[in-house]
Amino acid sequence: MTSHNQELFEQSQQIIPGGVNSPVRAFKSVGGTPLFFKRGKGAYVWDADDKRYIDYVNSWGPMIVGHCHPEVVKAVQAAAAEGLGFGAPTAAELEIAETLCKILPSLEMVRLVSSGTEATMTAIRLARGFTGRSRIIKFEGCYHGHSDGLLVKAGSGALTFGQPSSSGVPAEIAALTTVLDYNDAVGLEKAFAEYGDEIAAVIVEPVAGNMNLILPKREFLDAMRRLCTKHGTVLILDEVMSGFRVGLQGAHGHYGIKPDLITLGKVMGGGLPAAAFGGRRDIMQCLAPLGAVYQAGTLSGNPVAVAAGLTTLKLVQAPGFYERLTQLAKQMTEGISASAKKHGIPFSAQSIGSMFGLYFSANVPTSYAEVMASDKAAFNRFFHAMLAEGVYLAPSAFEAGFVSAAHTEADIAATIAAADKIFAAWK
Ligand code: PMP
């Protein structure tokens, strides 16, 4: 039987580099043919061969109310009928800005953009403009989009200049980024002791979801806040993924850490291209047209994207919304862990809010080094076996997973049963 996924992939590779419009979609990490999706509804997605999967990728985060939620679709249709874009301000932009600032008190002012990459890139520029400094700090394993200064890995010495992690990024730009270890408060302390007064910004995923799921240590978050305040450095919490995922007030609300700027995306766009950055008024007022830091976007605040985001943000504020998601994610990770234990497989799992991590390592990793030491081959085997069972996990051992409000207890039970069947035949 020919697979339509295979056919589409072969054709796509002729004219789209690697056959995909974003690298992780190519299944390079797990091997095999990527799925081409044609439809999503609630907790499920259907591929080009009409096979149904329980979806734990959620479009990499945005689909927190499930695919094609009727209210989101209705709002999008209504907005589209009124105009697809104006490149001029609309009342809906004011409404979503007010909604964001109401939910997240750390946002005194906010600006809309179209992708997480734009949000973090601009937050860095703004921090540099505000402080008049050039250096920034990021952490190994955190992903903040693909702007030049953020595609950087650690140099040879921990505190020395960063090096490009992508061809095409000039070494001179990478050298302005120092890359430190996540959850290493001592390393951060050392960097600040050495050149604290040159650091414009520290950017971090306050719950890391781009090296599988890694939770922050209390002392790491506290050191970051204390050192940034002491040295006049802008603390940028990148909540593009964790925002409206860890809980209504994101990771910074969950851990009670005050940012200077935050970046948002994914959930706040409801699946369409919308993202944002915001925070302290004195910093945000440096943006053009008020201030000298330039940033702009033809599609910023696009009315259709804003309609999807606004409706999603209304839905996530329903009483008990996050409590239920937290419970579902917990149920799933505990169920899969118990099955692995029963079958003697080195495995661990954890969740926070609606985000979860599955690790082929005996203990839950707390650092980039630990997560990289997990058994990638075992994950890849598990991934493909789950796919065959109709469960779609992120196609990489180093990505967090997501539950949505459309998942039912029956979906979770079916997922645990699928894992149990796979683990029973593991040897
Ligand atoms: N920051 C974080 C924490 C992310 O997870 C992502 C995307 N996975 C980005 C930034 C970049 O967002 P986008 O893909 O919308 O550019």
C-alpha cells in the first residue's frame, strides 16, 4: 500500500529544503517519514493516510483548547469576514493587550508581533537600547527562536565568548552571547562577578521545554533575579512556550519570580501567528515611536490572529481549566512511569501544568547534560511504536509534550495502555 505521507514527503523534498518548513518536522531526530496532517479536531489529528492520532504536540504548544475549538473557529471566521488585515490599529488589539496585562500583572505595557522569534529578538534589542550595553547571557538547551545572537553555544571556557550554533551567524555576533548551564546558580554568579556591569540581559526559559522538560531550581531563579537587579541587567523570561501552559500566569506566576520583560507566543495566538513581548513601562517606553529602539511588523496585531488568541485566552480563564489539565498530565506521566517500572525499563517522567516530559533515564533530569545522557535510541523506538498505536508525541527526545483541554480521561487511559503494550514487548 502506498503511503500518502511518503508520496507527499518525496514530492516536497524536491522543492522545499528537507521537505519541511521548520527542521524538527522532518523526523531527522527519530528517523522515518514525517506525517503530513490534513485535519485536526479536539484531541485528535489525522494524517494524509487518514490515520487518527491522539495529539500531544498541540502544534508545538498553541492548541491548549484542542484543535478547531468551535468558539475559536467562529471568532476567526467572523474576524476574517470583516477584514484580513489593515496594517493599522484595531480595537481588538487593544482588547488583547488589556487581557494580557490583566492576566499577567508583570506586563505594564505590551506589544504584539507575529512569532516567538520576533518577540525574543526584539526583547534583546530593547534591553540593549535601555541599558546601553551589548552582552547577553543565555543557557545551554534553552531555545529562543532563530535570531543570530540566540543561535549560540558555549565557547571553550564556560565564561568566554559564545560560538555560533548555526552556519551563517557571524562569530562577532555570537561573541556577545555568553552561554551558561541551566540551573547553575554558581556559574551565573561567576559570570556576573566577572563582567556583570556589561550585561544587557539574561534571557531564560523559566520552565525549559526545548531540551525536553527541565524544571528550574529555586536557587537558580532567585540568583537570576537578585543578580539582574544588582547589576541593572534586564531579566527576560521567555514564556513563549510556558506562558498559559504551566498555569494561567505562566512559569513566572507559578514560581513567583518577577521579570523585567517577558516574551509570549504559541497559546496567545490560538494557533495563528501572534506573539508578544512586554513588561516594565520604563523599558517598553524606549520602543519606537516613543523611544529610539526600532521594531515594526506589517502583520503585527493581525485581526484574524488576534481573534484566535483572544478567544483562546477567554477559554483558558474558565474556572478549573488549569487544575484539570494539571491532573490529566500528572495522570499520564504517572501511568506511563508505573508501566515502565513494572516492566523494568529505565524511565522517568514529570509534568507541570499542561506540559510534560518523558525520559528514558532512571531519574528525572535537572540539567542539559543529564537530559542529553538519556537513551535517545530507546526514545526513538518508543516514539515510532506509539505512532503505530495512534499516539503522536513530539518527534524528538528533547521536546516537551502538551495535553489540551480536549483530551479526556479515556484518551489518557488509551495512551497509558499503548505505552504498556509497548513496554511489555520491550526486550
Ligand atoms: N522561545 C521559546 C521558549 C520557544 O519554545 C520558541 C518556539 N518553540 C520560540 C521562542 C520561537 O518561537 P517561534 O517558533 O514562534 O518563532
